[in-house]
Amino acid sequence: MSYTFITLPSPVGELKLVANGSRLVAILWENDKPNRVRLGPMSEAPDNPLLMKTARQLAEYFAGQRHCFDLELDFVGTDFQKKVWAALLTIPFGETRTYSQIAEQIGHPAAVRAVGAANGKNPLSIVAPCHRVIGASGKLTGFAGGLEAKERLLVLEGGQRPGTGRLEGF
């Protein structure tokens, strides 16, 4: 498997965009844990059309001009993780869900912790919006990019806590 990447400065730190041919496989954080997303060797490809398109769409997102992404994605993970990540793609811009809501959505209502673990291994941060998943109390919990980045993304989107119309602490 051959992976290519580019790095992109952003308001939430430097991001590494990774593709496998014409599909986006990862958006990695500057201080990502080394084995959070397992990929093979990568080579830099500043002229890769998909990576350039991804960079453009992320820039539009950070500028408040894009609410959804139009990219070919390739999730690499277990079947359960892929179900969780597919559920993330259904969370509308500016809204949040709890881990238990995602567990119910995928048909595993008792798997709240497993949903949290899968959410933490989401290889396509921002595009598959794991930042939109919060604790049942409305608190911001775990995020590969750090809670400050999660908060910034939610503020950018005008995020709301389910049932209250606002996020706790905002």
C-alpha cells in the first residue's frame, strides 16, 4: 500500500493529510499519538490532486465557507469502527451527539465505551466529525487533537449540546 501526504497549517495546528491513490485515508494531528492510526510508509506529494482538494476544502471550512466535505474517503479499521465512523458522517454541521446516541444509532446501545474508543481512533478527523461527539453531561471529552482543538472546532461551527441549544461552558 502506497500512501502520500501533505502538511497543512490550520487554526488547530499543523495537519497531515494522507491519501491512498484517489482516496483520503487520514488527517493526522501535529502531536498525534504514533500508533493511533496505523499506516504504512508515506511519501510527500504536494501535487496530489486529492490532497490539494482536501486542503482547499479544509481552508474553506476554517474560513466558515464550507459545512460539509466532498471527498472520496477510505476508512481503514474494524467493521465496528467503520460503523461508528460512518455514523459520524451523519452528524450535521453545528450539531453534536453523545457517545450513547451514536451507540444507539449503530444498533449497539450498550457499546458506549467501544464507541468512545472507535471515536478516538477516527483516522479522518474534522472530515468525519468526531469533534461533534461529546459526553452525556455536555462536557467535552477525549479528542486526538486535544480538547482545545475540539472546542475551537465546535465554536467555529456554533455547536450545540443535545437538548439544551448550547455547549457546556460556552
